[in-house]
Amino acid sequence: MKAHLTRRYRFSASHRLHNAEMSDDENRATYGKCNNPYGHGHNYALEVTVSGAVDPATGMVCNLVDLDSCVETEVLSRYHLENLNTRQEFAVTIPTTENLCIQIFDILHRRFPHAHLERVRLEETMMNSFEYAGGQELIS
Ligand code: NI
């Protein structure tokens, strides 16, 4: 009997969407204002969904303290108040919120052993959110 648990977190980071393989005109046409050379920031809302059996001893899918400490150590401390473009994982990969969502899923998939990671959902603005549930190799 499987139950799902979703926990919500917040962090802020900046990025610039720019592909070095494209001309300046192509970059502006592709990314619009997000190609501004000075970058811009977002207040991201991150939702992490895990699943598993409800432990009869604790009544929980997993301990929220474990989940919070993993997300804090592996994700929030890595990205909060950072310029995503300066991160090694975004040296080549464009730091769109799609790619950030995939990156966060891959980190938590490797680092959170206490429950099955179902899905990561990342809200970039009131109007945009992205989801990733694994199942595909990253295109490199
Ligand atoms: Ni943006």
C-alpha cells in the first residue's frame, strides 16, 4: 500500500538564458528578455514528492527531518542566492527551469535513500512550473 508525500521548499537564484552555440540575434529571438546579459532572479518554489509504504511504527512514508535535511544540504544550500550560470553543472547545459528541475531530481534520486523519489516540481513564476519524474537519461 503506497502513499505519497509532497513537501514544499523555497529558494532564490539568478540565471541568464544564453546558448554560446547561437548568434546574439538567435539568442534574443529564442530567450527574449531572459537573454539580458545581466541576468535576472527568480523566487523558486520546489515541490518534492516521495512515495513508499506507511511505516506501521511511525505512521509515516519517511521522516520529514530526513527529507528536509537532505533537500537543505543537497539542493537549497547549493542553489539559494547563487547565479546558476556559474555552477559547473550549467557550464554547458542552459540553466532553464526545465534543466534545473531535472538536475534537482537527479541529485535527490542519488542522495535520498529513505523513500522512492516520484517527482520534482519547480515553480519559476506564478504562471510557470515544470515537472520531472525521471525515467530518461540526461542528454549530454
Ligand atoms: Ni528566468
